[in-house]
Amino acid sequence: MTPFLLGLLTGALLFGGITAVAAGVAAEPSKHAIYVDGRQVPMAAYRIAGNNYVKLRDIGKALDVNVYWQNGVQIDSAAPYTGNPPTILDDVPVPGAASPAGETDMIRQDIIDRTNALRKDNGLPALETDPLLMAAAQVRADEMAATSIYSHIRPDGTRRTTVTDCPYTTENIHCIASGRVEDPERDLGQIAVEEWESSQDHRSGMLDKTRSSIGVGVAKGVSPVNGEPCWYCVQWFLRDGYEITWVDEPLIQR
């Protein structure tokens, strides 16, 4: 991979073509021209905190290297750009890819258990775990981890409710610096739930009497503020009497 490509990939984001706000930082379209080997190429760029960012997919197209989503963002500098994963991938861990399923499963369950313990302490019934709600929360965590867009808005600027076919949901999100977490299986759920509890709005979401089901997603990523490793944690709550029958794929797969 060329030094030019490496330099671009370091700060690249994968979000759509409208202004977005992540962690209080505005992302606006940039008017700067982009050149590859002296040739101007059509590529959407964005300004965040004085820096320019471009889509990984656009970089892949301009340099003809493959960029695609498969258990994390994958970059294959030896293959031409298609935007799709190859039929067969070597079973080799990719740096920065999603955490092992076993680890994240335990973290998700810990967050569910702690949330239900909080509800019990406040005289409320436990929330049921809904598989589709779990999938929806994980899509949201994966989207934030891959794009560093820490927001209730999805990477293309649409509302988070477009993840499912049911709008009667609420969402809690949290970005936790990896340096604060010695053992993710033991510590991450405690930090997330305790800090959600300390925020009135997030606490209200966990203690909402009208909610009957819960879904949780967690994913490793980097902070939108300082670029340091972090965990994105997501809770989804479904209103009693409603159901989800469909869950979208992460937008970064498209």
C-alpha cells in the first residue's frame, strides 16, 4: 500500500453527503479539491474541527483498491475496487476489526443484567431480550465504530429509527475510552450502565415503564474527539405492544 493511501486512510470516515453532528462537532461538506498523483478526482470531502475527511469507499475507487465491510472495515490493497468482500477470506484477524463474538456477547449480557437490576431496584419489571432489537443495537454500534460518528443520526444522515421497521424505540449511546477499561467483560458494562444512570435522560430511558424489551450492541472503534481507541455501547428499548420484523444492515456495507 502506498504512503499516500496510508495517509488518507488514517483520517478517513465513511459517512454520507450531508452535514452531521457527532459529539458536538459539526461535519460540513468541504469545497477543497482532491488530487491523486496530480490528477483531480471527484471525491466528497468533509470538514471536522479544521480537518478534511473523505469516504473510504471513494479512496478505494480513486486508487483502485478494494474497500468493503465484513466484520469490520476491510481494505485489500492487492485487489481492484468492487466494494464487496471476496468469496473466500483467509481466517486471519484484521487489526482494528470487531471484537471476538464471545467477548462482546458477555459484555452485552452484562449490560442487560445491570439494566434489569436497576429496574428491579426501582420496582419495575425486567426487560425481555429481543433478538431483533439486539441486532438493531449492534448495527448502530458497528456504524459508530466504523465511522466515528457518535450520534443518534446514522452515517447517511437519516434517523436512527431507519435501522428497523418499527419507530417505537428509544436509544442510549455511550463512547467509553478503552484506557478506562482494564477488562471489558468485567468493567465495560458497569461503566456504561452507571454513567447512563447518572444522566437523567439516559436513566429515564432505562426506567421507562412503557418499555418491555431491550437490545444491546457494543463495538470497538476510535473516538471522534481525539482518535484514541474506544468502545461504543448502545441500548435499544422497544415500547410494549410493538414488535420488530426487519433489521437493516450497517450502512457502511453499501
